[in-house]
Amino acid sequence: MTTDTAAIKHVSSSEGVAADELKQFIERIERLEEEKAAVSGDIKEVFAELKGRGFDVKAVRSILAIRKQDHSERTEREAILELYLQALGMAA
């Protein structure tokens, strides 16, 4: 008996414990996927409203990305960007 076959027999055992547990995991993941889709739709609506009010969506997305960064990580990234801009003669 191969490992896959053994696993299948274990999942479909007469007790059904493993099968029930697997089913619970699957249903939990499905519920979370539904919630994720709903939240994603809500975020799209907020961006549409933001755009409708005249805000620049790309700039807001950049701000969101910056806010996720650790302060030291952001400082380092900004220093590297400034160095590169200077090297290319693009610094302000």
C-alpha cells in the first residue's frame, strides 16, 4: 500500500474522524475566501469613491505601502532612492 493510498484509507476510515476534520477545514477555508472576496469588493468601492472625489489613486496606494513599512526600512529605502536619483542627475 502506498503512502497516498494509506492516507486515503485513513481519511475515509469507518470512524470518519479524519474525514470530518478535513471537511471542517475545507468549510472554514471556503468561509474565509467568501469574507476575503467581500472585503476586496469593499476596498474597490472605497478606491472608486476616492477617485470620484478627485484623489490620485496611485498616490494613495503608495501612501498605503509606505505606512506598512517599518520606519527604519522606509528611511533606508528613501536614502537608496535619493542616492540613485542623484546618480542619474534627477535629484531635486
